[in-house]
Amino acid sequence: MIGVATAFFSIFAFHTLCRGRQRTRFQTIMGIIMVVWTVWCAKDMLITFPNMYKKQVLEWIFIIDGWSALTYTVFIFEVVMPGWTTWRRLALFALPFAAFTVAFAILHTKPVLYAYGFFLWCYAWIVVFIGWTKMQRYLRYVRREYSNIDRIDVSWLRPVFLFAIVGQLAWLIISLYAEVASDIVYYISIIVLWLVALYYSWDFRPIDITKEESVNSQELPSQVQLSALREGRLEQVVEEHKLYLRPNLSLQELAEELNTNRTYVSNYLSQQVGQTFYDYINRLRIERAALPLIVEHPEYTFEYVAHESGFASISTFRRAFSKHTGKTPSQYVAELKREEKLRIGNTVSLRE
């Protein structure tokens, strides 16, 4: 399992960093994290040699493995706060880990190990709390500003958070009470955890919402513009130009069509319509485009309907369809067919 884990991380490190394609900052950081985990797993091969799976060695591995919490920190914070990782921040966050490592090297006692374990427990919850708070802020922003969030969505972090917490708790228990069988479970869990993270973040393109919000805050109010929106100008422009059919329509583009600023469009949608920009546009895509297409042409594939309705992906189409109709596309079509059969049956009965 140590060999499998080492191979897993080395393959993804090579694939991310040496594929010869242009990488984003986030992909580069993910590649470096994979390199770090390759080295971390490779060092564990030491315990497979004769007479090496013993207390002293395992205690040092526990101390060294605790540093892996920094990789989780970098991953989570880079997702919700792009550009967060700097050498200065890494050095600052590494200080307590270095302090415990030095303390254990000097004292080499159980209390240091237990104190280190308690620190890791507290550290993990602090990172999760900050990450979760920033994630909610990020999600609110992208749903307010964009109609297509496929490559910038971070809602996939929720299961990653849950899995990471469970996995780290398991690691903490396993490290304090080491057994070969529990070690195997640990290696399997870290492979699954990072596989989930890689799967969801592979095409992720984070945006720096702090910079964008600072630009938004400079927009000046205009009561004339706001009253124009209240008079139905927004709905009129969206319907006339069928703006909802643009897959990557943004709040900024809609504001430009209305000759106003996006702060007021956003406020209007939230206060008067009661929806975010993301939900508003996707509702129009379903109501104005997808449903008529499905009713008139039930033979069309859902992929075609999604594309013609302005959705950038079939997954977003399915989520929006279920949210606004209460049914999946398949269920909706099946219900239409049942109603059609019933109508035909009633027509035949009346003729008879």
C-alpha cells in the first residue's frame, strides 16, 4: 500500500507538472502538493525494512506526517482565496510544527506527542472553519455575478471537507495506536481523499473575489437607474435580446446592456425578484427555452436541449431543471408521455 500510494501521487505530480501544457497557478500548486505527498509516502518505505516497524520510528513518522496538515491548508485556502499561498504565510504557519518537532527531538516524551496531537486537532478545526466561511462567501459571490459557474464553483468542497475531517481523525487515532492493518486503511483513505479532490478541482479556475468586490464597491449609486429597473426594464431587455441563451452571460454584461452598474442589478434581483443572478438566468433558460423544446420535441437529447437553452454543461442543466420543476428531465419527459397516452386513450374512448 505504501508503494501504491507513492505511485499514485508521483503519477499525478508528473501528469500535472510535466504534461507540457500551460498550467494555471492553482494547477501548479496542486502538482507541488502531489510531489510533497510522493516524498511523504516514499519515506514510509523505511518502516517496511526488517526491525524498523517499532515505537521510535513510528513516533518520528507521526511527527513528520503532522506537517502534511500544511498541504490541506494550502489546498483549501487556494480554492477559496486564490493567491493566498506565499512563502511568508507558509513559514508563519509552519512555526508551530517546527516548534513541536524541535521539542520532540530534545525531550522525546509521550506528553509532547499528545500535545502535538491536540494541536493538530485544533489546527484542523480552525482551517475547516476558515475554509467553510470563505467558501460560503465565495459561493454567494459567484452566484450573484455569473450564470455559468461550472469551472469556478466550489460547492464540491463540502464532501471534501467531510472526508478530510473523518480521514484526519482516523489518521490521528491510527498514528497514536499504530497497527499494520490500520496503516493500510490510512493509505487507502489518503488516496481516496486526494482522488476526490483532484477529480473535482482538475478544471477548476478560481477567481479572486476580493479584487472584484473592491472594484464593485467603487460603483456609484443612481436612483434613476434603480427606478428604471423597477419599471421592468431588466425583464424587457433580457426577453428582447434573449440574453439567457448566452452560456457565459455575466452580471457585468447584463448591466452593460441596461446601461447601469452591476451593483444595482444585483440588488434589484435579490430585493425585488428574490433570486441571485445565477438562479434567475437559469430559471429563464428552463422556462423560456428548455421546457418548450422538450414539449415540442421530446425526441431531442438532453445534451442538445441543454446546449440550445444556454447551459454550458449537462450537469448544470440537470441541477437547474430539477430545482425549477421539481423533477429530473427524464421524469418530466416520462410524465409527458404518460399524459399523451392518457389523452389519446380518452380521445379513442370518446370516439367509440
